[in-house]
Amino acid sequence: MRDFVGFEEMSRKILIAKPSILANWVCLAGACYMNRNYSGCLQAIDSIMKFNLDDAGKARMKKFEANEVILMGVRALLAQEKYQEALTFMNKNKKYLVDSVAKQDTYGFIHKKLGNEPESISSYENLL
């Protein structure tokens, strides 16, 4: 049905009922993204990344899960054409980016949009 507004509302209600479950936060971030509520998506991702670390500083999410969450945040920023913020966000969270192809492709795209042609070429060459 593609009822993204309803999906976001339902995800928010489920999160309120059980905020300690990480999957509920991820679901809310995805629902906000699909509903084009990019600021809500980024707020949820910020909470996810804070929730990701336990008291001992150990990550709760698997590396590829954190990778996908960070890339969703980057896509949310790119959808708003906030290229510099997307680059800053990627650099801040680069320890979570384990998908080297997606990372280099996204760096190349962002640098191209920012007019940094040498950096863009370098990123794309790293894919070869």
C-alpha cells in the first residue's frame, strides 16, 4: 500500500513500547527515510549509534549492520543535497563502513558534487 506515513507512526509507537530493542530503532529510521522525513531518520540513526555501544564500549551491532545504518544516514543527507554534511558524517563514522565498494562509490559521488574532481577520480579509481 506504500502507506509510509502510517508505517512511520506505527514504528514510532512500537519504539515507544519497547525502546530497548535495537531493531525498533532501525525500523523507525527506515520508516522515516521512506516517508522522506530525513531529519527524523538522522535523529534515529544518532540514537542507534549511541545505543550501539554497551557500557564497556563494545558494539552491539554486527559490523555490516552498522555499515548499513551509516549508509542510510548518508543517503538521507544526499537526498537533501547536503553533500558537505554527508562527507563529514561519513568521515566521522568511517570505522563502521566495511563495504569498501559502497564507501568508495559514495565518496566519489560526494566529491564530484562538491567539485573536488581529483578526490572523486581517486575514489572511483580505487574501485578498479
